[in-house]
Amino acid sequence: MYFEIFKMAFEALISSKIRSFLSILGIIIGVSTVIVVVGIGSGAKKQIEDQYKNLSATQIMVMQMMGRGAITTSKLEAGDADVIRQKVEHVSDSTAFVSGNTSVSYGKESSSFSLFGITDNFFDITNLDLATGRVLTPEDEDTRAKVAIVGSGLVDTLFGEDMDSEKVIGQTLALSGKKIEIIGVLKQNGGSAMGRMSYDDALYMPYSTAQKTILGGNSQMMIVVLMENVDYVKTGMEEITSALRIEHKLKISQEDDFRMFDPGSMVGAAQESANTMSLLLISIATIVLIVSGVGIMNVMFVTVAERTKEIGIAKAIGAKQENILSQFLFESIILSIGGGLIGVLVGQIIIPILNRFEGWYVVPSFMGVILSFTFSAFVGLFFGFYPAFKASRLDPVDALRSE
Amino acid sequence: MSDVLVIKMEDVHKSYYLANGEEIKVLRGIDLEIKRGEFVALMGESGGGKTTLLNIIGCLHPLTSGKYLLEGENVGNVRDDYTLAFIRNKKMGFVFQQFNLFSRLNALSNVALPSVYAGLKKDEREKRALELLNTLDISDRKNHKPTELSGGQQQRVAIARSLMNNPEILLADEPTGALDSKNGLEVMEIFRNLAKQNKTIIMVTHTAEVAKFADRIIYMRDGKILDHNYTLKSDY
């Protein structure tokens, strides 16, 4: 029986197409907004995740202070990594490295890349994996070997994107007039640790080679410290500060000659702001959906008023209150679910269009579809109930008399 | 016609209350007995309470006071929607002056509608509806919408609908009021035939030409029955 009543509800909606369409327009806009907005939210999250993929929440970066107030006589040194490892509690590992920019050429191709001068535990701490070749050894360090491990971005730029990484091994690059042999290639990393510095568009050489032979004075010393777990990051930073101040023999009146940050907190902050943005946008879309529900309620009241006579006839030939109620409820639910479906479709069409614009990154999300669809069905049920209830309680004789 | 009483009313009163609380007495003490298979016409002046009485018999209205026994059972105080809907669905068939068909449904679906509410299966429903349309000689119009049918055809569809769940009682409010005299007479012939098949028919009319088809004419005025077996003054 309910199938028949459903069918009648559907036919009633079909018979007034324009009104039905107008009443679901709000739902369509609301649902597609939710879908796009959730997509924008998860896009932002994904971007953040990609960007900070190789950051461990337990990392602390220590850098040399630059610019105003910098003290040139005392600098961050490679030995500071050992000091930190020895003096600070709950440090699982630490490594010092130098970084700088350098021009690299292979044949006629030439471009600027980040150069990291590293020691052998650098790749463990930064979660970077080798795709092929070998890692740096203490021997390379001692002999200031002119060898380098290269990032996938460098391979793409200098050798072309179709280049097999195996064939890159043994090739010779030219850096500041010096010939450097490639001994390894890293797997693609995607993101970067700190802003513009990319692990892909970079090459990695023994600390001594990079520092003394290539970069000279144009290098920046950095230390990565890995704490045993996230809870020690805050105390770790305090302890590193005091350990380094003692090591650098700073007086109380002197400011730190180094600075540090924990990348983990940056991820957290970025994610939090992305979440806040999503929440804000979803709230707006929710308001649109609620307003569209009021629109549906309005239309349903008009429909009930228009069909009062039909309701009277239906009651006279034996329709129960629940039959009348369900017919009008079906109508509003069909409207809202129909609007929801069209909205989902519109959302899926809008997302790829948005992604064509520079700076937009919208990820279609199943969650958004479910969320908005369920919500729109609920809106139809909620806002359709009162008009349907009123219809079902009409006095049959009064209803029959109306024209 | 048998001697079994289908409808019995004792001292039935019905009042409406205006918004200011004023009471409008529409029925003032109706006593009524109608036998199974009887064809009764309700006549009387406008505002005399004919339609109200018909609606009370059809369980569309509750009583203000008094007793209404339908097949011996007091249904005058029933307020429960399920029971009322059941009585209207299975026990009564309504025929209206303006036909009151659903404009979106075709003739066949209009006829079948009461059994949708009764929960009958689609094929059984359509079979029965088609039979009824056949009996009433309009099965060739089964796929037409009401707007594509003449008044006489619409009223036949409406009569078929009233018979759908095979009710004991047919209630008709001015069934010929919107028809020309030829179609009106045809509808009366249909009613006469149904009365022969032991259907109880109660029909409101103000036309003597129509009333004369009934077995008995009840004459009402000012909410009371003046005559339980009224005789028409002249030959029609």
C-alpha cells in the first residue's frame, strides 16, 4: 500500500514540475555547497599532510640565529649535535647538517638546488629512503669524497622525467667547477620540511665535502633532534636551550645565538586552522540547508492548502490519517532527497572545475556526500512533517467543502 | 429489501459552534430506521440538515448527542481514526454531486483507489476496477483522466469507485445535480439496479424527478424529520 501512496506522491510532484524544482533549489545549493566545502576542507588537510609528510612530531630543528642580534663569534657547530645527545634527556638521536643553495649542471642542463651536507644518520632521522644506489659512509666523510645522493626532483630536472634512476648512478655532475659522482637516488618525497626547502630538489653530500669544498661561507648549520616521544618535545626544547647556552658560553645578558622550532606543532597549527575553516564553511552550508528546509515547508503548506479537497475525498473513501500523513511526507522527502541527489551531482561537477583554478585544491570526499545527503533527507523529513501532520488531521467534511 | 435494519438512529443531535461560542443546531432529534436494500431519498429545504445527516451516516461527522447504530453497533461515539476510516472504506460508498475524482489519476486508478487504502494487491485491484467499469459500461474510458470525460461518464466512474470495496451502503449527495436530465436518469437507473442487488442507498436530493426513483422519501425541515414516508404531491 505504501508503494502506491509513494507513487501517488511522486506523480503529484511530477504534475507540478516548476514548483517542485523551485522548492528543491535551496537543497541543491545547500548540498552542493556542503560537498564542495568538505572537499575544500579535506583538500587543505591533504595539502598540509603532503607538505609535512616527512615531519615527525618528535622532531626539533635547531638553527643558527641570523640577522639582528646575531653573534658572529659563536656559532652552531656540528659538535653541538653530540652535546645535545649527551646532555639532554630523552633524545633518541640528533644530527647536524649544513645546507645552502648551489648551481648544479649536467651536460647543457643547469639549475639551482639545495645542497645538504650530512652525516650518515641524517636519512634515518628525516625519514628519507633510498630508491637505488648506496648511502654515504664514514669513509666518504673522512676522504671528503666528491660523491652525492640526489633527490628525485633533481633527476627529473637534469636528466628528464623519463630517466631511469638506475642509469643516473655513476653519472657526473658539475658543482662550482667540481666534478661530483652520483652514488644514490632518493625515493620521491613530495613535500618539504621547512617551507621552500624541498628534499626532492636537492642533493646530499658528505658533511665535510659540502662544508669545505662547495658551500664555504654560504652555508647554514642546522641540527635535527629526534625526541623519544612527543611529550618530551617541550621539555627537550628547554633543555637544548640551556645545554647550548652553556656550550656557547653565553652570559645571562646575551640572547640565544640559535633558534629552534618543532615542526610537529606547525603541522598541528596548520591542521587546526584548516579544521576551523572547514567548520566555518560547513556551518554556513548547514544554514543554507536549514533555510531550504523552511522553503520546502512553505511549499508543502501551499500544496496541502491546494489539495484540501482531495484530502477530504481521500478520507471519505477510507484513507486513514497515516495514509494522508505518509503521502505528504513522501512528497517532501522525495523533494529533499531528489534535491540532495542533484546537489551531490552538481557538487561533483563543480569540484573538478574549481581544481582548474590556480591555488584551488579540492578533494572529492565520500564523507561530504554522505553527510550532505543524510542531512538533506533529514531536512525533508523534519520540515515536511508539520504540513503533512496538519493535512492528516483535517476534518473530512470541512476539507470536502473547500474548493 | 429485507427486514434487517442497517441504520438506526435515536434522538440524534448535531450542533456546530461558531468562533464566538454560539451554538448552531443543525440536527434536533433525529429518529431514523433504514432497512437493508432500501433506496431512500432525503428531501427538504436547503439548510434543513440533509447533507449533515448524510455525513453523519457516512461517519464523516461525529454526533453531538444521541445514538447511531450501524448494523446494530453504536458508532456514534467512535472517534478512533482507524475504525472510522475502516467504516468509510468498507461499509460506505460515497457519490458526490461534483463527482470528486482525482484529476491526476485515470478512470481505472480512480476506481481502484479505495482498495489501495484497503491494502488490496495491484492486479486484484485492477481486475475488480475493470469489472466495475465494464458493468457501468465505460471500460473503454479506463485510461482517460477525469478532464477527458463528460459529466455523465465521470459520475459513472465515481459510482464504480463507491462500489470498489463492495460496501453495504451507498451515500449520494445530489448525484444528478451536475448532470443533464438524460444522464441523471441513467444514474438513477444504475441506483435502482444496485438497490435490487440489496445495496442500501441513501440519496440527498431536492428534485422530485430524482426522488421518485427511491423506495421511500424522508422529508426534513429545520433539523427534524417531518415525514418518514413522504408522498410526492403530483405525478412526475
